[in-house]
Amino acid sequence: MTDTNQPITPKWLSELQQRSWEPEILLSGIVLYGMFKVPDLLDDFLVFFKLNIFGNSQDIDNLVALSKMGIYWLITGLILHLICRGIWIGMVGLSYTFPQGIKSDALEYKGKFKEKVNRTPSFEQIVIRLEKISSSLFSISFMLFMSLIGGYFYFLILVIMPFTILYVYFDLGFSGPLFNSFQVYVLFIVGVALVALLDFVSLGYLRRFRIFVKVYWPIHRVISALTLSRFYRPIYYGVVSNFNKWVFFVFLLTFTLVSIFGAGTITSTTYPGDSYSRLSLWGNDRGFTAYNGYYDDQNQEVFSYRAHIPSDIITGDVLRLFVVGNISSEDNMLEFMPLDSLKEVYPDTSNAALDLMIIKGFYSVKIDDQPVQIDRWFYHYKSQTKQRGYLTFIDISELDEGSHHLTVSGPETLYSNPFADIPFYRDVALPAVLKPGASKDEDEGSTDFQPKPFGVRE
């Protein structure tokens, strides 16, 4: 008896299903090309966000890390898809070239080898199997990407945004009854997320229990909306109901563990390979590391969000110090030295000059733990790193030759650690200077060269 409720597949959809490999290959190639560029764009976005919007924010670090992990999964899936499609095209060509398939009699194999050849599927069967695998890989790749982004949206809406609102509008500190209540709320949200993750990885095993379903159903509706699951739920259900459940369970478990470990690695890594290095006598401890991001001549790829000096070896009598403007520090600046109070004391002073007075009073600089008198700060834009900040010049003419340590700090009442710890070496040796109009040989023989005092023009 024919099921009259079974929907009839339109002719155009049937033809499209048979030729789905064409848009799949086209999209895989285009998307794959773009995906290789996205991680670098995400890094640029992270730098821009930290420099211009909110300074150092672990939340945006997590978003970028999860996005990059999703991109890496998408790239991996699309590469496997293209490989399978390549094999599929080859098998389609073979099925046309050799319509009779493998002729086992022509091989004249004996024993187990002949049995193995006879068990080899036909070209048509291999083509059909590769077709299913390729289409599944294409869909699963997007499912993995969307599930990672959806997981971040869940915590963004239920944890990060409420914390921001409480912090900004209700003065939520990191202690007190309100903070304790919020901690309990966060633990509840994390607990629900773990149950949802277990349900996702176990292929919905918990949904087979009637009592659990009654309790979990309303929670599941909320989680589905927050995690954007409507975009990948059909793919998930289709794969779960048609693939080997144990294989897909192991795959999802591996995906979850690798994603968590990978996202944590991305957010905590300073240098490439940090997570895999087995060096035990090496670290990034504050005050013990000559971080290359501090030095202008070394920070083309990795640079500090805090401060810069020209080089780790300073040869002149002046040290050029650039402190990066930080959005999160500005609130503390205005709290430490309110602008209105300064206007009352200096009513005829421009706002720009008053701002520089706040900056001068906020930042303290030391060399070898000795305070350095900063006469003046200047606004400065560092085109090399695209950072806005404050520039000053430090006289180090009295500094002995050798290794030294520069620290940039905020008020001790607000910060327990300095913003930047920058080691450098002062080299007092003067480079050879050619006299105007003299040849190199003549200058090398001269001993009457006298350096001009710093700042004296010819």
C-alpha cells in the first residue's frame, strides 16, 4: 500500500540532488581559499579591539580562539571533502572507461588473493559510497563550525552580558553578596551547559528517559535558541540516524576534547609552539623575560600591548619610551586624578594639556628600581604597530654601561604589578663618524674626532 502522506520530491530537487557535487566542489574551493585568510583577519580584529575598544579582555580572546578553532575544523573538513571528491571523480571516470569493472579472471590470482579481489566492491558501489561520504563531510564541516560559535553565544548571552551590565551599572565588584550570588548563577549556567554538551556528544542518549525529557525539554528549547542549533540541527539528526552511532560518538568526543584544548592553547600561547615545547628551563615569567614585543626593531609580528623602546641595545644618551594607550586604564586614570578637579585648579589650561597632566601623574617609570623623572609626555601614533599612546624621552647619559631594567607602572593603590618589565643593555661605544669631505682611509687615521654634546645642532 502506498503511503499517501509521503511527500513527493520535486523534479528540480531530484536533479539538484543528483548533481550536488557541482556546487559542493565550487563552494569548497571558494570557502577554503577564504578560510585560510580568516585566522589572520581575526588576529587583526583582536589587536584592533584591544587597542581601541576595551583593552585586555579575556572574553574577546575566547571568541577569537573558538572562531579560529571552528575555522580550522572547517578547513580540515573541506580539504577531506575535496580529496574524497577527487577520488570520486576518478572512480566515475573508471566506471565509464571500464564498464565491466575488475576482471578477476584476467588477474589469475590464487587463494586468498583471488578471494580478496572478488570481495572488492564494483566501481558503481564505490562511487555511491564516496558520494555519501563527500556530501556528509561537506555538511558536517559546517555543523562543527556552527556548534562552536553557538557554544560561545550561549555564554555570551547568559554570562558575559549579565556580568558586564552588573559591573557597569550596579558596581559589581569581585566580592560581596551580589558577587557571591552571581557566582552561584554562573555555576548553574555551566552545569546546564555540561548537561547539554553530554546530550550532544552522546547523540541524545539522555532523551530516551521519560523523566529526564520532561525536565530537560524546556531547558533544551532555550539552549537551542541561544546556541543557534536550528542552523545545524537537521545535519546532526541526519548523521546520527544514518551513520554508525559508535563511530560518530567517538568523532564528536574527539571534536569536543580537541576544540577545548585547542581554544585554550590559542588563548594562552605567546610564541608558536609554546604548548608543545618540552623545555623545562624556559618560561614567560614576569620580570625574567626579554619579550621581543617590547623592542621596535624586533616586533614586526609580535608586539606588546603595554610599552615599547627602540631596541634591546641602546647606544645613545636618550631612551625613547612609548606607552600604549589602554582603554581599560583610562577609567582608572580619571578615577585616580579626576579631570574636573584639575580644571578647577588650572582653569585656563586646555583639555589636551590637562589630559597629559593626568597621564604624567598616573604612570611612573623606574630604571633599576630607581624613579625616573618624566618631564613631559606627548601623544603619539605608532604606525608600525597601529597603536595610539604616549611618548616620552629619558636621559640616560649618567647610566653605566651594561644591563638595566626599565619598568612602567601605575599607582600602587590600583595595581600590584607593573605594566611592563623591559630589560635593555646600554652600550656607550660611539660609532665611527666620517668627517664631511674626508675619505674613509683619512678618517680612520684621524684621532682628533670630538663628539658634540647631545642636542647641539651644527
